[in-house]
Amino acid sequence: MRRVRQAAAVAETQDRIAAVADSLLDGGLRPLGVQAVWLWRRTASGCLQLVGHAGVSPLEASHWRWLPPEAAGPLHRALAAGAPGWLPDGPPDGERLPGPDRNAARAVVPLRRTGLIAGLALAVWPGPAELDETVCRAVNGLLEPAARLLDLAGPDPDDPPVLGGLLDLLTHPAMVLRTEPDTSDVIVEHLNEAALCSTDLVPDPAGRPLAQVFPSVHAELVRLVADARAHAVPQRAVRLPAGHRPSVPAPLLDVRVLPLSADRALVLWHVSTDPGPAVVRVARRLENVATFEDDLTTGESRWSDQAYTIFGVARGGPPIPLRQLGERLHPQDAVRLEELLLALTGRQEGAHTVVRVIRDDGALRHVRIAAEPLLTCGVLTGITGIYQDVSAQHHTEVALNATFDQLTTVQAQAAIRRRLVLELQQAIVPEVPTFHKLPGLQVAARYRPAAEEYQVGGDWYDVMPLESGGVLMAVGDIAGHGIDAATGMVALRNALRGLAVTGHSPGRLMAWLNEVTLHSDGQPTATAVCALYDPDTRSLRWASAGHLPLLLLREGHAELLDPPRNILLGAVPGAEYQETVTRLLPGDTLVLYTDGFIESHHMGLDQSLALLRHEAERLGPGEIDEQADRLLGAVTGDTDDDTSLVVVRVL
């Protein structure tokens, strides 16, 4: 304890943070076996800025000067958890920390000031060490005074400027809140133009207490701000106030609170007059897809225009809540609606189903419903989702089945089945498609049918621009051959197209597609890759369901991208699909393909993939269509299976 008091006294009286680090090391930590100490300050942007160190070379210190929030590892993990991390044998495999040896013991200790995490300290031993309770308590006590001295390093020249100018460019409401350190009062520091116009506010709201500016949501906003500052992670609420109050102004929707610093937070929200997210605008453009939202606190429901067409309801009439759709369904489908509502309101999880809707004009429509619960602080406050009219697909299946039933011989039946499958497949997946202009990309796709008619399979591809400005890219392969594989291919391809307008990530789209596969006739299985390309950041977010790896050709060097380890579609219910992000550069070429493109009776899979890399590196410059044709001609599997190939060039 005497050593702790001495180190604390020295730390509190040093004039510079570098001297503090030296004092901490020499005055208390070195007798515990510690070889080096590092001190980082947490900046307003969530970065860790190195402000002091001892026992460290200048070169090594320069490598760890800035650690952005996305740099995963023990340091940011301890920052998020708010608890020390004790590593007697070094960091876990695949993670890095400063130090002389990977297996050297380390201690990561959050530094708190006035109850909030202000930075981190890292103590490093020369090798593995036993970090017992006595050592841990001593290290904690020695490092605790350093929190009060982190600001001795002076202001960070790279900190972001005041957000006011940036917030004024946003089209939806935003404001900056400041918490007074002495009184804990929350003050409105800045509101952008959209916030000022979103509701009736008191005159000159900037500088007033939050309770005066937003009295109806003051308590809930203060709690979100406190949680954001305490846990150093953004907080979110679907609606504020959570309950319906007729006498209060319009609610704040999709509220997000982001911590900026120890005393400031950024609040973003929407109002009921907002045009809505991009997914709503996309759905309005699609003939057979509509969006809906049921507010369970107010009892109000909202439909996009296409919903009126799907259900045969006159435009301008009141939308029908999901709970009350049973009156318009075929009696045998009432149980499907009950199961859907049980998943949404009971288990509070997303679900989908297909029901038969009987319209006022007597027409029968087959409608797919995919929905998600809306939760506010763990309480169900609404349901949102999409309606998709899949009657045309159902009628196609009925027509095919009726045609097959009329065949009088097995031979004639098989011949017609093969012809229909080929026509269906070639209509959905043309051998040489024409793509409209895609943002930031050039795309060429090729489909090579199976050598034998009876081997018509379930390979498919899709490239589709999204209203958000991104591009959906996908390839897949239904197991098996024949009519079941081809119709299964059509079902999965169309389902993915409909689900993509929700704006969800590839991992979530794959989870939904897995449920569609599980509920498809014949219970097929399939492999697939689903990717979303963002032209603004040139990033590709993608997920794979047991599919072959993508190939990236960059500056003449071909690389196979390791896919996330996920199970194939249709194997088990409730599967979760991990995703990854690949940063692309101008001139990069990406190749997506199915197994028929490379599989061979005479080579193993590794050899076939090596051949693909070799031929890709031999392509050289050329137009994208020319490269697709050359690659299809050079890499030829000998299993006589059908093949899909998509070649994408980044502009």
C-alpha cells in the first residue's frame, strides 16, 4: 500500500504525461515485474490516442499512436466492457497488442474520470506471468491516478471540428446535447434546420435545458444519453415517447443517440412526416411489392400504394392492420396468420408466410408476408414488413402441373418436362444477358447449360441495382436436376429479389432465404453467395452459404477470398449467416461462379481452384464481355453440369 500511495502522489504532481508514465513504471509497476506501460486517451470520435508511455521504443510507440473504433481487439473490448482484461499468456490467437513477445503477460485497465471511461492503460511484462489477485489489485491501484492526468497531453489536433456545420447539411432532424458536469443538467447545444422545423419548439431553443425544449420525451432522452455515455456505445429507440399520448406533440421516430465525448452526445431522429427510408421508396416502384407498418401504441396502420392494389382495396381507405387480415383470407390460411402473429408478438422475432387473399371482387391472390417486430426498450411497439403478390409464380406452377397431368406416356411427359425446364431456366437466366448501367461497375454474366437435357439444373445468378444506390449481386445452385431444381431456382431467385428491397444486410437476407428454402416444395438444399456493393465506399459486404470462394483479380494477381463459414441453405431452421466486408479498388475484377464452372472428374477441388486463379491472371486487359468469354472458354469443368459466371469490374 505504501508503494501505491507513493506512485499516486508522484502521478498527481508530475507536470507532463510522459513523466507520469515514467513515474508509474519506476515508482510501482516495475517491482511487480512490469517492463513497459502505455497510456491512451479516448477522443471524442471514439479513437484511442497514445499520450504517454514508458519502457517503449519511439518506433514501437509510433505504430500504436492511433487506434480507431473499428480496430477490434483487447483494447477496444476492455473499453466497451468497462472492465480490466487480464492476459497472463498474451492476447488470444489472431489479435495483437504491444509488447516484446506474443506470449508476454499483459493487463488492460480502463481509466475512469468522474465515473466515465477517459482512456486505457496497458501494462506489459517481459514474458508469461501469473496475474493473481494481489498483483491485479496492485496494478489497478497504481494505474487509477493516471485517469486524472490524461488531459495533460493537451488538445488533440486531429479531433473532428464542431458538428454544427455538418448537421445543418442533414435532411432529417439532429441535435447536440451537453451534460453539465456540476448539475448533470442536459442542455441543447445545437439543433439543425430540420430539427427546428420538425415540431413546435420554444423560441431560441439552443442553450436551453432539454426539459424545456422537449418536455414530452425529456426523461427518456436523458436515460438514452446516460446509457450512451456510460457504455460508450450508441443507443436506439424506435419511438419516443414509447406509449401513445394524445395530448403530446408528434413522436420522435427511429431515435439514435451517439456519444461524442465525456459530456456531449449527438441525437438523430425522424418524424412522421419524413418520406421514409429508401426501402419504402423502392417498394413503391415495384409492381408486386408493398410495405406496411402497424403502430401498436396508437393503433394506426400505414400502407404503401401497392398494398391497396394487392388487397383490392380502394385507395384512400383505411389500411387493414395485420391482426385483422384474417377476415380477407381463405379460411384454411387463418392458422398461418396466427402462427405469423405468434412469432412477431409472442417470440418477438421476424417471420414470413404465404396466404391466399380473397379480394372484394372475388379474385384470389397468393401473397407472401415478411415482417419484423419493432421494439422500444424491449417493449413491442409496432410491426413492419412487406407484402409481395406471388400469384404469377403460383399460377405458373399450377399450369406446369396441369400440363404434366395431361401427358399419357412417361416418355412424352419427360420430353415436355425437359423442354419446359429449359424454357423456364433460359427465361430467368439468359446465356448472355444485357445489363443496364450499374453505378460504379461494369458487369458481364454468362450461363452455360448442361451438356445433356436431362441434367438441367438449378444454377442461377442475379445482378440488380437498388434504390439506395448499391448493387445486389448473387449466384446460387440448387442441389439436383430437373423440374424441381429449376422451379426451386426460380423461387429462391425471386425471393431474394423481393427481400433485397428491405435494405437489410446480406447475412440477414441469407437467413430469410434459408427459411424460404426450408418451406419450399421438395425441401431442397442450395449453396449461394449474396453480396451488396456500395459504390460510394467501393466496399462489398457479402455472405456465403456453403458456396465456392469469390475470386478477386487485382493488378494481375488473382486471390481467392475466404468466405464466412456458413451452412448451406435449407439444412437447418433458424441458421444465422455471418458476413464479411471486402474493400475494392478501381480496376479490381471480381468473379462469382457456380461449381459446374470448375469441377472436374480428373482434378481435386484445390487443383481446379488453382487453375481458375492461373487462367484469371492470364486474362490481361480487355473489355469485360471479352474477359468473361475468354474465362468461360479457358476454365471448363468436365462434369457436364450447368454453369453460371458473373464478372464484375470496379470503375
